[in-house]
Amino acid sequence: MLLPAFEYARPESVDEALAELGRHRNARVLAGGQTLLNALKLRVVQPDVLVDVSRLEELRGIHAGGDGGLRIGAAVTYDELAGSPLVREHHPATAAMSARLVDRQVRARGTIGGNVCLADPTSNFPPLLVALGASLSVRGPDGSRDVAAEDFFVAPYLTAVRPGELLVEVRLPPLASGERVGYESLQLGTDSWALARASALVRCNGAIEHARVVLGCGPVPVRQPAMEAALRGRAATTEAVEAAAELAGEDFEPPTDVHASSEYRHAMGKVMAARAVLAATREER
Amino acid sequence: MGDSAHPITVTVNGERHERTVLGRQLLVHLLRDALALKGTHIGCDSGNCGACTVVCDGQAIKSCMMLAVQADGRAIETVEGLSGPLEPPDPLQAAFTRHHALQCGYCTPGMLMAARTLLAENPRPTQDEVRRAIKGNVCRCTGYVNIVRAIQDAAGTLE
């Protein structure tokens, strides 16, 4: 299909990309293009200018801090996340999740930055990044600012990145000793959108010391403080976790659509929350 | 605001091409229309079916989901690169023939190119690995069993 007319720009640096974005009110950032090209075909977006950041070296790196925290460039692909020795060592669940996303063709092109900036409510990364306590580094004409993942997702398909700004980096804090990550999702088939999703970061030393549980597939990913509080101090048994998960669903307002009702997704959100926590307590490193 | 034109250099099946493309031109159209390589098929045109799969710098990608200008400086391999019309078929192609791994044939070029990248990374894949590798390729005849067998046979892992 022929795409609508636009100007294509391939800047050589983040500064040049920001200049392009500043010059044109109706510009879009192109990274892997695995959603944007379809949106262009469907005329859902009709930008004047497409600013291609997919080759910017500044956005292509994965770096580890001395503490095991990771700085991941926004244009790093799913394949690169999955194959990175640093990600596999310091954030094995993130690497494992990336290795199973969509299909090999999409994993070769799709990027973590494109994924989170799209802010599709059914995506894997948004709830995971909130559970990990990630922060996102956004650059604009006036400099950089860091946005906590919890504040980054504003509404479906809307993030804290303002016009003229560019997401440059995703920062994953180090996992503390005893901290593990789990994620679970309910899909109708292996290729369908998720109906409900949960990610959990759990610190477990015999008993659960701390848990961060996040539900996905509502308008934005949401923390589950009542469930988190109920888990604290409990043994990581199926019974205890499932009992705590009865309290999940706070501020979780998934839509009703052809795939499932809101009520069903809400009920399944609790099940996913329990499974994600149990997966986190049993994750092998 | 309108179109923009860009000179690009792209290597396709080992041959270097210099072309000027519109910013909005898809890679699959460059291959099929400008370079007359019709082996790469357009199925869904929305990234779902994998019929347009080609290899870009060693990775399988969907050529309807990449701009032609993004192929600048890249090496692309299409199904025509597997074997010429007067040459013996590539081992993967021969295995597809032996196992009747194509019915209508529409998905075949994409299946072959996805399989090619799998075997380059993992020369002896299990059946599960083959199935996962062609997850992005839809066969509208639903002939998956023979396709998986053919790929395993080419890899020497068919039991």
C-alpha cells in the first residue's frame, strides 16, 4: 500500500533529531516502525515529517552501571535485548520476555523505545517497567528530564513525552539480593492481544519481604498497593499469594470489547497477579 | 509538506543497486517494482502474514514493514538469491519440494527466508524451535506440518 506523502529525515545525532522535531509541529519519530508503518497505511497518523532515529548510535547502546543497573538506548531492538549478555545477567526476566515477543521479524526491528512511546495498553513492557521501578530519560530542546515509569504512561497511546521531545534511554535499577521478576498474561491464542497482564517484582528470603505488583491491559499500568501490603511478611505459598491477589484490581479499569468484558478482564487480572508473584518467587536464575 | 526523494545504495542478492526512492516507499515495492524481484510476495500488507519476509543484514524482516530508504547501506537477500533459475535448488528449497511443503506457494518465499535465518543462527533446530521461528509466517493452506518437516530435514534434525 502506498503510504501518505511525508518528508523523511535521518538525522545524524540526537541534537539533530531534536532540531528536526522542533522545526515541524507535525513530526513523528520513526524507530523500528513495526506499528507506525501500519498506522501510516491506515492514515491513523499523517505526519509532515518522519524523523528516523533507528540508526542513532546514541540510542543503540546497552550499558551496565557498577551496581548492575542498566541503561538501555531507546532504539535497542527486542532481539538485542534478548541477546545482550548484560541484560541476561542483570535482568534475566526482561531478556526472556524480549526473546518471546511477537515473532522473529518484529523482534529484529521493533524497539523498546518505540514500544513504550506507543503506550499500547496491551503491551508487555509498560507493566514490566513499572514493576521494575524503571525510569525513562526524555530529552527536549531545554535538556533532559527523568520520568518514573509509573508517571510515564498517561493514557492509552499517550505518554509523558511532549511534542518536540525524544525518549533517549530506559533505565532499569539493579535487582537487589533476593529480588526476582515474574510476568504473566492471558491471551486467547499465542498471537492474540493480551486480555489481562501482570508483572511483579518480589523480594523473597523465606518469606516475602517486599513486592511490587502491576496490572496491565487497563488504560495505563497500575500498581496494586493493597495486594502488595497483604503479601508482605507472608510465605510465598500458592494459598497465601492467591489470598492476597483477591485484593488486586485497584484502579484497574480494563475495557469491554469483542474479545472480553471488562468484568472478565478484571477477574483475570487477579489471576495474572497471583501467577506473576508466584513466578517471581520461583524464577530460576 | 510533500514527498521527499533520497538516493540510496542497497545490495540485493549480492548485487549493488543505486536508486532514488521516495521517503514513503516500502522496501517490498522497491524489490518488486523497481528491481523486478517478484519472488517476494505481498500478502496482508500489515505485518501479520510474513509473505514479504526477506533477510536484511542477516535478520529476517517483513519488507512491508520497512521503508526502502531504511535499507540504505544494507544487504538484502530475497528468495531469488537462494538459487538461480538454471541452478539446482538450495537445500531448503529441495527439502520443501521433497516434503510437499507448498500447496499454493504464496507463503513459500517468506517461509524460506525465515527458515534461512533460523538455520544460520541455529543449524540443528528442534521441532519446537522451527515452529517458533516461523511464528510470523502464515500459510493460508495451513500446510505447516510439511513445512516444519522440510525445514528439519534441511537441517538434518528430522526423526
